[in-house]
Amino acid sequence: MKCVATTTFGLEAVCKRELDDLGFNILKSDNGKIYFEANVEGLIHANLYLRTADRVYLVLGTKKVLSFDDLFDFVKGLDLKRYLADDGAFLIDANSVKSKVYSLRDIQSITKKALIENLKVAYRKDIFKENGANHRMIMQIQKDEAELLLDSTGDALHKRGYRIDQGKAPIKETLAAGMIKLSFYQKDRALYDPFCGAGTIPIEAAMIARNIAPGLNRTFALEAFKFVDKQVVKKVKKEAYQAIDFEGELKIYASDIDPNMIAIAKENAIEAGVDEDIHFELAKFEHKIFDEPFGIIITNPPYGERLTDQDEAMTLYHDIGKKMRTLPDYSVYIISSLPGVEKLLKRNAERTRVLYNGNIKSRYYQYLGPRPPQK
């Protein structure tokens, strides 16, 4: 089957590398979408294991359309019975970019009408009650190229199932995983997050180090699809549990100035099954001790919208810069939407990358310290 994993802007290469590491045949990568081939078991694997993808779709068909008649004929001619149950609830979304067919409401209506006409012939029935499993689809038309996608994920993949609470300005789990994947973190190195908040970055790091599949604590829309064998789902999840790496001690340190956030982070870590792998501490950044050699700091420092908060943020970034200068063997990775971060830190990053924290355009500043000596 032809599938597509979607991801946030800036993480396409990371998601593509994940798919490649999982053994998928990648077809192409384009504007936040990575196309690949998979059988049913592979579709389950992708949802279960991908850390930086938002959703995984099944491509039901692709065709150039220049009119609503073309769109109707395209959908009516697809082999939909293979994937859609006759009692499914068919939910259609739409988007159109630089195309002759652009009215989203009409695209939704005509796609749904053609879909029902298709299934009437395929199932030899006239009435569809749509009281079964949700079949969420998107009709995407870009530069007159129409593509009908079936959502195999359900709730977006950043919803791992471990976050009991998140506090203010949380960072998405998929973004946190991407930040870690873009660093040189390995399980034998110490990782610090001195502004841990709800604990998302250290929890994602521990899950990566332990090889805990991010989707183990949740279900997916595909589990209700008629072409997916529930026994295969159980088999893949069982294999994922067996693949968890319990060997060795992790050096992951999470601290914050807010005792409520430390309590929340601990609860989230318990839900994720990594509470014993993270050392939580109530500490101000300027008092935090970084005593592991060749450590890695990956963090999302606070920032403010009001002027007084911005002044406080600038002071904080000056303090971060001072601390960095006392840690010459450390690698430091900071995501921030605050302007002039490099100037405040008094050091230019070796690499920067634009990433989106929700709808907030941010930059990921990568300060690369020396690699630890080979053992």
C-alpha cells in the first residue's frame, strides 16, 4: 500500500530517517509529507514507532482533476471496498492549493457523494447508516493533483498517552523527540533539561534510550478498520514490548524552578514508565550543577510576551550564556522564539533550524561541544 507520514515543518528529514531505520521503502518527501510503501503490518509499525510524525495516512488514490466532474469520476472509480466498511462513518475534510477546483465545501460534498455511489455498487446496497467505525479522509488538491487519504492514526501521534498534565506553554512530544534526534544524545551520555516543565524532553529522551515505542500506551484508528487483523495488531504491540531495552543506567536530569511542574513531570514520567530513569530536582537554573563530563543540554527555556517578561527572559538568556562558557565540553541545544538569542548568549550557534512549537515559529540553536573520547 502507498502511505504517507505527515510531520511538522523542519522535521521532514528526521521523520524520513526514522522511516528508513524502520526498513520502509521511501518513495518521496515533499513539504511535510514522506511517502512510503507498507503492508498492513508495516502500517501498524509506522503508527506505533514513529516519534516525529503527526499522522500516517493510506493513499486511496491520486489523479489530476480540473473540474468537479473530474473529481466525482476520480472518487467513484477507486477501489474503496478494499478499505472502507459498509457501516463506516465517512468523515471528509478538504484542502486545495493553487488548483482550479478550490471550493472546500463543494469538494467535501462531491467527494462524499461519489464515495457513497462507489460503495453502493461495491456492496450492492442503497442505504449506509454510517454507525460503525470512523473513517476520516482528506481530499487534498494541490496544483490540480487530487489525492484521497484515509487517516490510519486517529488522535495525532504526539498524544502518546502519558501526559496527565502539561502546565502552560507545553512542547509537543513529537517536537521534543525531533530535538533529541537532532542532537548527539546516546544512552551512555548525560542529558540535562534545566527548564523541564511537564518533563516532555527528558521523558522522550528516556523512551528513546529504552527503545520504548511511543505509541504503546494508545490505540489507533486503524484498529477498527476491516482490513486490519486485530491479531496482527496484538502481535506487533507484543514485539514492541519485548524490544524494550532495560539494560544499563540512564543519566537524565530534569529540573525546574516550579515545584508544581516537578510534581507534574514526575507523574507524567510514571505514566510513561520511565520514572526510575530520570532524576528530578527543584532548582533555579543559576544554581543548577552540571557535573557529568561531556553532557548534553536540551531545553525549552521560558519566554514572555509582555515587556517585563521579555526583560526577565533576556536576563535569563544572559545567565544561560554565562553557564555555557563554564561548560566547554558540553553540547547545548535550545529552542526559542525569542529574537536575538545568539546575541544574548554571546555565541553563534554552529547550526540553527526553524521549527514550529505549535503555531509559534521558533529556532533550534545547536551548540556542538566535543565528542567524548572513545571507550
